[in-house]
Amino acid sequence: LGHPVHGYYMSRDPFGEQGDFMTAPEISQIFGELVGVWCAAAWDAMGRPAQFNLVELGPGRGTLMADILKAAKVMPGFREAARIHLVEMSPILRKLQNEKLGNATWHESIASIPDGPLLLIANEFFDAIPIRQFEKRHGKWLERCVGAEGMGFMPAALDNAQGANGDVIEFGPQRSDIAREIGQRLAKHKGYALIIDYGHLQTAPGDTLQAVRAHEYVAVTDQPGESDITSHVDFEALAKAFSQGGAAVHLAITQRAFLLAMGLEHRAAILSSKADANSRDILARSVARLAGETEMGNLFKVMVATSADLPMPYPFGTP
Ligand code: SAH
């Protein structure tokens, strides 16, 4: 995805109907507005630091951050206190983010983000970080690899892992490294990290590697560099890594539960009352896409990691 010449993200804007896939902030402004309200409340819970790092990992077109900033205006002082730091590898997306947001600092990784209180957001970022896959064949674990001839297998030193022949297990060591580093920051500086992505609450075997082009699934080896290759996020593994870093982690909830608790239906009703019939239909469709049980609502999960001395933020831990 990040190859300087052939990387999928390096040369294109992949989002929207014309692109390859759609993300929540591109579906409706409400998504970013509700995350913005959450951020404003989180900043309040941090004791309203006069200066803090508002960090986004993989900001795409910058739509989510723009909507967060718009909605967080309900909290006086938030905007003035926020220093915006964006972790983005794609030159073309950095350019789009700059056009939309202006005053921000770009980073290759979180390592270069300055010290200080932290509010970190990542939507559909971790699914794009590479994984390793292992398959059990004839009683032995082999690593699935990609070569010039297609998929192949390499011997793996994994013989202690549980599983039956044919099982596939996935590990995201780079994902865990990033989560651990965020955890370490939250141990050192006051803050919260909100992670939103598709995935599962508990580690389980299964092949979730997928490639998407023009809104269709394609084979992962089909036209390398021309499709978005991702896999589901293992929230249990991510939670472990946050804790190892020294942060407190709360059980992830579904995107549906998060958005409904944050006022999805109220906000949609207000926007609807000002809209014409056509826009009302689009809005209703967007709400269903974001929160519908068979659409993004249950597949996507929301997790929060916090500094150990900060309260658990709403709506985590509410029934
Ligand atoms: N959050 C946005 C975009 C999600 S797509 C949205 O919801 O619309 C994934 C984003 O992560 C893109 O901006 C992509 O360029 C960025 N990205 C993927 N891998 C990355 C990496 N290793 N380092 C930095 N950015 C990365």
C-alpha cells in the first residue's frame, strides 16, 4: 500500500462512489460531528488543557477532522487549544488534507509527535497496516507468503499455536507496535485514543485478508497496487498492546451502539427537518449504512484507550 512507486495509496484518492471504497466520514457529516462531540467531552474530562495534540492516524481526505473541528465548536476553547498532527504516508492525501485543514503538522509515524496531552483518533487506519497469516497444513503451521508466481508457503516456528488442519490465524505485529506506542504516550501524558475499524472483539482463527477495487472484492494478488488490501482488526490483540504500553482499555462497543449513544438519531432528525425530500432520503440511507445491523453498524467496533488516571468516557461502560 505504501510502496513509493507502486503503492496503492501513494498516487490516488481512493474514496467515494468514483473511487474504490467508502468510509464513514465520507458517507455523512454526522459521523464526524458525533466523534467531534465525543472529542470535546474527552478534552473536558482531561481538565481542558490549554494546549493539547489532536492527532489523527490516516486522515484520508481530511473530512473526519474537518467535521470534528466544526462540531467541537460547542466546547469553547477546544479549537484554540488543539494542535493538529496528522500521520499520513500518502503525498496526494496529504495535499487534500492540507487544502481542507490548513494549519496542521504532518508525520510519517507517531514517534515524531511532540510531548503533551493527547487526543488521538483513527478511523479505518489499523485495517490498512500489514498482517502475517499462518495456515495449518498436515499438522504444521506454515506462513502464507506472496511471490512472483502467486501465493506460497514458508516454514514457520509456530508449532505451539492451537488449531486444526486448514485453520488460518492472523497476527498484526506492526499494528500491536503502534498500539503499544500509543499506550506508552497515554501512560506519560494525559489523554484518550479512539479507534474505529471493522473487526472482531476476540482473537479467533479466520482468513480476513481482502482486496477491494471499484467497490468489489477482488483476489489479493490481482493487479498489485491497484486495489486496497486490508484485513479485519483483532481488537483483543490491540487492547493487549495498549495495556502493555501502560494505558487502560475499555471493552470495544459496536459502531451502532456508539453512534446511537452519541445522538445519531437526534442529529439526523434535525438535519432532516431542514432538508428537501431528496436529501432526506439520502440522509436516511446514510444513517442506515453507518448504524444498520447488517451494514456497518455491527461489523465496525469502537474502542477507547485512556491514561490510567482518567475516567472512562461516555458511552463506554454504559449498558
Ligand atoms: N480515516 C480516513 C481514511 C481511511 S483509509 C477515513 O475514514 O476516510 C486509510 C488511511 O490511512 C489513508 O489516509 C492512508 O493513506 C493512511 N495510511 C495507511 N497506511 C498508513 C501508514 N502505514 N502510515 C501512515 N498512513 C497510512
